[in-house]
Amino acid sequence: MIPVAKPLIGEEEIEEVEKVLRSGFIAQGPRVAEFEEAFASYIGTEHAIATSSGTTALHISLLAMGIGKGDEVITTPFSFAATGNCALYVGARPIFVDIDRATFNLDPNQIEQAITKKTKAIVPVHLYGQPAKMDSIRKIAEENDLLIVEDAAQAHGAMFQDKMVGSLGDMACFSFYPTKNMTTSEGGMITTNNAELADNARVLRAHGERGRYQHSVLGYNFRMTDIAAAIGLVQLKKLDGFNQKRIENAEYFTEHLKGICGIEPPFVSPEVKHVFHQYTVRVEDGKRNDLMNYLNQEDIGTGIHYPIPIYRQEIYQKMGYNTTCPLTEKAASEVLSLPVHPSLSVEELEKIVITLEGASDKFF
């Protein structure tokens, strides 16, 4: 089976973890601090705050901004549930705005009509590794005195207009889950240029402590371990190479899919560096599940990211959400992610294309 995602862990990562284990300092410690410094330097921000996951990074970011009960946060419904849930965690209400058909990202043209007196922040997602249209989103935020939290969980190393994702909002959040472009096993990171927000985040992730056993606010245990940071430091050095291979694999697919009926390759905006966390196509004529099953039978892994808009999840339905975003609904019924990870061989790339050709002949 060609997996749709595959973490690449080498001997160097194993050796660094062994060093941490032998040091006896395995909780948050010097390796976390080193990883934070290296990641901030890579992104080009003043601060980076390591957390236990991308989800806790989002949670902490909204808390650090003072967002809470009665506030509204505008975001996309076409993402992993954590994007919307982070607002719920702090007592706020996520307001879902439809996506741009081409990029699958939050459509800036629909944001302003969703703004109310309760709106405090916008959470754009750089979905599949393609940055959202941050110039337009920043303009809207500035004109309406709103904060921006980038959900960059899938976009390590991506760029918008030659600027790194993670440096384009007030805060940004990354995930290091095993399927991401780089991993720490589990883990997350917040980046920001705002010293006050960074300080708030550091306090909130560690039980609200500003001094040993001095708890100034209600905090959490959302810390990263030195074990995870040791992996992250090695992976960060490899990230650009990983991303380049993903981009090359994506270009191969796009070139070879041009003549295949029924399958629409992903659009890449000329303003961005897309790092292809996922290579996600659209499948026409309601044949997505047929194509998925066909590929799986041929030992090619696939994924659907994401089949259910967040507002249609059971928890949101119980809360009374009656939102409908037509372009999101359409995308949810058509998208299919193909393997694009760096470990794919030339033979595997060729097999995927040949299999898609066969599927096209069968279904279209």
C-alpha cells in the first residue's frame, strides 16, 4: 500500500531523543527553548511558544488575546474541527464564512458581511499548505480593529508574497502531528511579534505561573516535552528539503493529470509558495467515493479532507447552527487527497498516475 501520509523519522532524530532520555531532563526544558528559538528564526518572528499540540496552540492563542464569552470569531467551515472548536474552548462563538472555490481557503470577499459588534478575531486556515489571501484579510482586520490568528497547522514553510506563513497575523499556530510536513510526534507552536501576547501564552500553557508556584491566572498544562523538541530540531533542518520534494511530486501529478477526464488538479495561486501538505483534487460527477475505492483496491492510499463542514458536525448541530456555505458543501463532496509525501518513489508516482488514467476510463 502506498500510504497517503508518512512521517519520515531517521537515525538523527532517534539519536537526539536518546540524548534527551539519558540527560534525565525529559519535560519542558532546554531543548524546548532551543526549538522555540530555531523555529522563530525560521519563520522570522520575535517569539515562538511551544505547546503540546496544534489544537492547544489555537486554544492558548485565543486566551492570550482575551477572547471569551460573548465574543465571535470568524473562520472557515472547511477545515479540521479544531479550527472552530478553539473558539468554543474559550466560550466564544465561531462564525463560519464560505471558501474560495479555487484555493479552498476562507474567501475574504465574504468576511465583512459576517462582522458584528461581537467580532474579535479572524482565524484563516492555510489549507493543504496553500496560504490564505492574507493581504485582503489583514486589510479587513485593520479596518475593523480585529485580531488575526493564522491556523498554519498544514503550512510549515509556505509563503505569501515572499513572507513566511506564521508571520502574517497577530499570532499563528502550527501543528507537528505525525502527518504534517514536519513532526515532533505530537506538538504545536505559536509564533508572534507581540511580546505581550507571547508572555500571556507562555503563562497560560504552564498552569498560569509567572513564578514558581505563583499562579496569576487560570492556566493549563499545554507544554511540549524536550523529547518532542529534540525531534523537532532535527525535522526543522530537513523541512525545506521535505517541502521541495512535496512540491516536485505535486508538479509531476499536475502535469500528468491535465489530460485525465473527471479529475481536477489543485489550483496554486501565483502569490504563494504552496507546500502541499495535501495534494487534493476534485472528482467530478459524484464519483469521488468510486475513485477512492478504486485507488484503495489498487493499494494506493487516499484521504478526504474534509467530508463534513464543521457546522454540520453533531456538536454544532446540537448548538443550533443552521449555517450553509454552498462552496464548502460542494468541496466536501468532491475533494480527494492523493499521496504526495517526500518518500514517494518515481515508480510510485507513475503507478498513481497510471491508476488514475484507468479509473478515468472506467468512471468518466
